[in-house]
Amino acid sequence: MVTMPARSRLYDAILKEHLTSHRQMAFVSGPRQVGKTTTSRNHADLYANWDNVDDRAQILAGPARLVEHFQLNRLAGKVPTILFDELHKYPRWKPFLKGFFDTYADRLRIIVTGSSRMDIYRRGGENLMGRYFPYRMHPFSVAETLTQALPDVKRPVRPPARISDADFEALWVHGGYPEPFIKRDTRFSRRWQALRVEQLLRDDVRDLTQIHQIGQLETLVKVLVGRSAHQLVYSHLAEDVRISVDTARRWIDALCSLHLGFLVRPWFKNVSRSLRKEPKWFLRDWASVEDVGERAETFMACHLLKAVEGWNDLGLGDYQLGYLRDKSQREVDFLVVRDRKPRVLVEVKYHGESISGALKYYQEQLKAPFAFQVVIDADYVNADCFTSPGAPIVVPAKTFLSQLL
């Protein structure tokens, strides 16, 4: 086992820029153990954690008590930053923040973290529109091991760079969550993965959802863990778990909100058609996927989702992630859309193979400038994937992923 030092994160640069440039609150959401609190505390002068009984009492007492407690009513040499950790567990967190921000925004900056997608839980009815910017935090990716700088506003894709063999192997085997990625110990990673799922089911589901049939939900999770990179057929899932189709949909939505996994929908120009078609399901932790082909596709899905959500959060465009499949069963694993125009087609392979016919077909149909067959075990090539639009090409994952986020 090799012990490695803690690493700085891309999100340090994101929060630094936000606090320097914007008065709005920064909402940092993401999965358990992804590093939200550690990173956010690097930028906070003051800290209040809802899970701490003393801090909770101060929050429940109201904004004025917090101002007095943190001495925000005294002259200071700089504008301080306060971090509210896991505040979304407070049923009235939205009206609390609205009142706090509206009254004291000129005196301080505010960061709020939460494990769930904080826009999902409509508690309290208060509107925070215009008062915050969301930032969705993801595990380490190939690009983030290479640079923690913000992408260029004019060209979000980065120049290619070589990831070390040790870092790429650690990402592939242990995943991108900070602890297992840095520790690189197989026994630790297995125990960490099991405990993370258990805590999600026992703690987050209890605190943040109305689901009471925990036993059946555990059964659904076991099924989903084995189906990463597969299309979801809700009727089949409902039959396997012995719940209704509507319940299966609601529970999967909740598991997505709690970051166990995410859905990638088939892309059509007609959005309603996309919603009617079956989505593909991906685990957030690709290291939990045993099958090599399914892990390769999940690995790619997680990297592409991080890039798409990050570019959106940074205001670099309107990006979407989808996949392509028609009645003739022609399929391409991923499509990245920018400003409603298809930009990048991605087909994933673990080993090098001849270029997919579907990749050629869909590029011709959609007029997407880039089409890549990305190979996981291929050696790095020091060439920019995005220099020259054209016919589909085979590219190494080590090159392609280094250019994302």
C-alpha cells in the first residue's frame, strides 16, 4: 500500500472564484464522501454544522443569534465567509437562508453544503431564486488529477496531458472518491464502498425521503448495483422488487437525488420523446461495477457527467448528456449536446476494436463535428482530440478524458 498526501481539488478554484466575484450564496452539493466539507472549509472563516447539536441550537435560534455568536455585528478588516454544512436536513432551511441572506449579505459570504440535490426538496416554499449559484461536486477524474485550474471560458476542453500510470490505475480500480483513491488499498476500498451504501440507505433515506419500506429499497439497490450501464425497464424492476411501477420510478428518482447513481436519457430534439423512452442507469462509483465492459461505460459516463454539469455550473454553455438508440437497435453510448446542438459522439470500448458502424451513422445523421471511439486500455497519445472536426477516430481514454473537467 502506498500512502499519498491529500490533493487539492478543482472545486477549490471554483469556490475561490465564486467568493471573489459573486455576492450570491454558493450551494455545493454532491455524494457522500466526495469532499464537500473538506474543500468548503478551506474557504470558510466560520462554520456551522446542522449535525452538531450546539450549532443546530444556534441555527434554530435564528439569524440574529448567529450574527451575535459569530460577532458579525462588529467591524472587520475583511468580509468573512460562513459555511453551513448539511443545512438541507433542517425542514425550514430555505426560509432560514432567505432571511439570513436578505438581511446580512452585505456583511459576509455564504457557502452551503448538502449530500442531496438541494433543489429537489421543496420544503418551506420560500424562493431562493437569484440568491445562490449551484456547484455540483464530483469525485476525482482523469483531468482533475492533472490540473485544478478552471477551464478556459472560450474553449472549455483542455489541452491534452499525460496522467501517470499509477493515478490512472488507482482511478480505475479504486474509483475517484478521495479516500479510496488516495489510500489505494483494496481491503479499505471494499469496506468503504459497503459502508457508504449502508449509510446512504440508513441515514440519508431516513432523513430526506418519505420511504419507509427500507427492506424492499435495499433489494432495489442490490438489483441496481448489478445493472450499471443498462437501460432501465421500470416494469421489470417493479416485478423483481414486488412494488408498483410508480413506486419504482419514485424510488429511483430518490436514489438519484441521494447520488447513488444517475440516469442518462436517450436524446431527441423532441424532449417529450426523450422522457418517454427508457433511460440508462449508472452508478456514481464505477469501482463498484464488476464487469469490465460495464465498468468502462460507467467510468466514461461519470467523467462526461462531471464535465457537462461543471461546464453548466460555470456558465460556459447549456450542455446536456444523452445516448442514442433507434428502432433498428443502432446505439451510441453517449452524446454531448451544447446549446441544443449535437457536438460530441462517444462510443466506449475497453480494448481497441474497429470503429462502430453506429458511430459513423449517427455522425452523418446529426452532423456532430466530433465522433470518438474511446478505448480504456490504450496508451496515451499526445494530440488534441478536438483540433480537427471530421470522421470518427479511435482515441485513448487517457488522452480524451484529460481534456475534460
